[in-house]
Amino acid sequence: MPANPAMPHLKAATRIVPVLGLGVLGAAVLLPGSVPLGLELGSSARAAAKPVVLRIGHQKFDPLTLVKFRGDLEAKLKPLGVTEVKWVEFPSGPPILEALSVGSIDIGRTGDTPPVVAQAAGVPFVYVGTSEPKARSSAILVKKNSPIRSLADLKGKKIAFGKSTSAHYFTIKALQSAGLSLKDVEPVYLAPADARSAFNQGSIDAWAIWDPFNASTAAQSDVRVLITSEGLVTNRDFYLATKSFAQENPDVIRGLRRETQAVSRWANRNDDKVVAFFSPLIKLDPSVLQVVVKRRDFSFVPFTPKVVAEQQEIADSFAKLKLIPRPIKVQSAVDPAFLK
């Protein structure tokens, strides 16, 4: 695939996959709800601020994508020393962590599992925020005429999901709820686009996937939802920054957080406008996208002890299953400066 000049860091990010062992998987609008940034800095502090190029990793259906298309983030962060904002799009969370690990981006948003795997691999990042749970946003899908009628029926079957993604952990929890484990099924590690193709062609028996892929595929007449993630996982979003960037530019991160919070509050109040924005961007029918938007909360919230405990549960589960090279303490990747 030819290099995309608008995504200068993607090549560097995907090149290091063997090192971490992680699977690699338009229109512009102005949104209301702007929050002035940089007012906490005095004139002398602004004058002393070092020039900063902020590089943000995001996915196509992402609160950060809404922030990107506001069109005024650079102006909002300029008082904090930001001279340019560069955006790099990724297909899923693991490549975002890979990019963070080599310094190709400074901050990004992923699901719950990629940070755990990355921390175990020694990626130097810190959590700088999270979201409300998206407990209904993932599901395990099968074909409507499939003989698989319960989770127990997955034994010996091929189930696809992204390695080291939130769907990976969701699959583990779903199988455990039926007295099964990954050893009882045949995992097929595929990125969303490849998994959808394999699912439609019938070369896999089931697919564990998140929204909007979940909603768009489940809407097909020949597809059946075997189980949703509700009651099994929280499916939070996580905002992560490299340790070096967080230490050197805490005000920039806080500024981006405030802008993201403002956009998230707007999004939670304007389902129809969010659908109108994303529908042409991700090429998804508005009626399907309405389902996605209604079952998620875009809110950006602090990284609390409760969230730390949730992430630690994932880490402990992956360590027990030897899916990460060593046990980790999630708390060590939490910077107290960003708990509020």
C-alpha cells in the first residue's frame, strides 16, 4: 500500500509489531461547546512555553475524531506552546500503543486491553483519562443458520477477534462464563476488516467485535447476536500519553482533555448531529449508527481507583493465561497529576 502523506507516522508504528508481539491489525464540521484553553497560564509562562508539535493517534469512530474536525484545536492550544497538531489514524488500539512506544505519536485513545499488553511489554506511557463504560458495545456474532446456539457450543470452533484488543478480553470473559477457556476454541487473530470478510465468507464460526463493526454486522439479516458484552466487561476508552510528553507538557495534555470533554458533552446531547457527522465518514447507514451512538457515553472522566482495579483485573487475567510476559501493576502507569 502506498504511503499516505497525511499519516507520516503510520509506517513507523506498524514496523515494530514483532517487537511487541501485538497484532496489527469526510467532512469537516464545527461543533459548539468550545472551552477557552491556556487561561491558567500567565503571560510570562506563555512566553516561556517551548514550541510543541502535538501528534495524536485516533481511530475512525473516536471522540478524538470529533475533536479533530472542530478545526480549531491548534488555536485553542496555541497559548500552551502548541505550534501544530498532527493526526494519525489507526485501525485499532494495539497499533496506537506501538506508535506510542517508538515516539511516533504523543497521545492516543484505545480500548481497555491494549494498554495492559503494552505496559507488560515495557512501553513507557501513562494513563491520562478514561470514559464511562460502554458495556453493550461489543458482541459475539454468528451466522443466523449456525448450529451455535450458546457459548458452550463454541467449543472446538473458530472464533475471530483482534489480538490484544478489548475483544480479546471480552472473549476470555464470555468463555469463562460458560466454563470454557481459549484452549477450548480455535482463536483466529484478525483485524476488524479482515475478520468481517472471513465472517461473511463463512471461514470462521464466530466473531467477537466492538461497535461500530458490531452494530453494522448484526444488522445483516443473516447474522445473529450470540451474546453481548453487557455484564461481562466495561469496555471503557482510555487516553494515553508517552511518559516523556506527559512530564514535559502536562498543560498541553490538560488542554486537550478539556477540549475533548467539551466535545464529549456536546456529543452526548446531540445524537442526531453525531450520526450525521460520522455516517459519511465511516460509510455506515444512519439507522445503524443511531444504535451505536445511543448505547455509548462519549464522556471523558478521571482515572479513578475503581478504573485502576478494572484494568488490574485484565492484567491479572492475561498474566495467569500467559498472554503477557510478566505480571504488572497498573497503578505504576498512572500519573497522579492526571487523576482530576
